[in-house]
Amino acid sequence: MKIYTRTGDSGETGLAGGGRVSKDSLVIETVGTIDEVNAVLGIVRSFSLPDNIQNQLQETQSRLFDAGAVVASKEGYDCGVAIEAKESEWLEKRIDEFTQELPTLRHFILPGGHPAAAHTHQARSVCRRAERLLVSLQEETENPLGDILIYLNRLSDYLFVLARTLNALHSEKEMIWSGASRNSDQSAS
């Protein structure tokens, strides 16, 4: 399989199921942003992490490919994969597991800490952007994207809790937003 096809050299790309759209269309911007979340998760996975977290991130990356495939499909085309409620429920279980081990959050925290946690916060913020784009796309299409929207919303929550977990695993203090206390030297615990 060749990497280049030359079919996109004019600024258009193909949708799964047929049809071509501009590379700056909302559908391609959304797919590209989902791909960006996936790439940042690849950076997170490059760190030495516990096996359960590595496995969760790998599963999440696969689901993001599924989400991108659905979004990149022509309206009415069955691309063979789907994001369903069970994927969001899986994330909720992981969120609950991690949250039980973390101190109660009383303030907003600043993204950062251990590099793996900082990149997880980056993935979270890119995921929020993908979610916003998907809302806009859903307003202009007939494609049923609601389950993907729920999944991205839950994924950003998971990534927030995962970033906190990674900081805790690496004994990194969470820094609270100074606007909450006007004292940036306080930890979030």
C-alpha cells in the first residue's frame, strides 16, 4: 500500500463511502482533531506507565480511530465500526476507579506536573476542542454522532482524572489555580 495517492493534491480528500470534501471542511477538521488527541495519547504512552494504564490508553486510541472513521464517513454509509454507549460506560468505570484513589478536589488545578501528566492534560484540552467541533458538525449533518459526542465528553473527564493519577503516581504536587486562593504555592490536596 502506497502512503501517497496524489488524490488530495488539489486540497480535497475522500470520505468513506464516497464523495469528496475540502481539507478545511468541518468534517475533516473534526477528524483531524480526533487524530490529534490520539497522537498526544501516543506521546503519553511513550512514558513508563503501569500496564493497566498502558492498556487503557491503547484501548482508547483504538476507539478514537473508530470515532474518526465514523465521522469521516459519508452520511448514511456504514463504515463497519461504531462508538456505542458501552464505550462511554467503560470510561466512567475507569474514572470512578481512579477517583477513589485521589484526594478530593476542592479547587481548579493547573495543568502540568510530571511530563506524562502534562501531556495527558494536553490530550484533554485537544479532546475538548474535538468535542466542540463535533457539536458544530452535528448541527450541519444528518449523521447520528451523539454517541461519539458523549464518548468525547467522557474521554476528556477520564483524561483529567488520569492526569491527576499520573501526578500522584510520580509524587508530583498538583498546583491550584491562584485565582482560587491567590496563593500559587498551595497544593490541591
